Amino acid sequence: MKAQKREITRDKQVAEFERRDLGKDIKKLHVIRPKKVSTSIVLDPLMVARLQTKARKRGIGYQTMMKIIVYENINRY
């Protein structure tokens, strides 16, 4: 029931958005974000501390730092 209500609300929001004239640039914009999968791993506290230190230097969170490391090295294995 809640899913139907959310879908109806979303449909109304989409209709209102499309009704307004937001300019040619905005109407062309279409962002598709890939779905993500939540996962869990157990890490040594020292490893987490090192990740946090490196991430802090870059101004990002340590989990974001882990994603960057995985992304950049996934094809190595």
C-alpha cells in the first residue's frame, strides 16, 4: 500500500516537474545513477586507522577511500 502511495506521489511530482518550464538545459539533463549493493567486511583496526588517516588527508571518508582503492585496483586480480 505504501509503495503505491509513494508511486502516486512520485508521479505527481514528475508531472509537476515536466509541466514547469525549466529551460532547455535542464530538460536535457538526465542523470542515471547505477544501483549499488551494500556489503560488509571485517578489517583489522590498524588497517581502518591507516585508511582513515589517508582519507583525512584527501578530505574524504575512509569508506570512500576504500571504494577508490577497490575501483583503481579491481583489474589487478
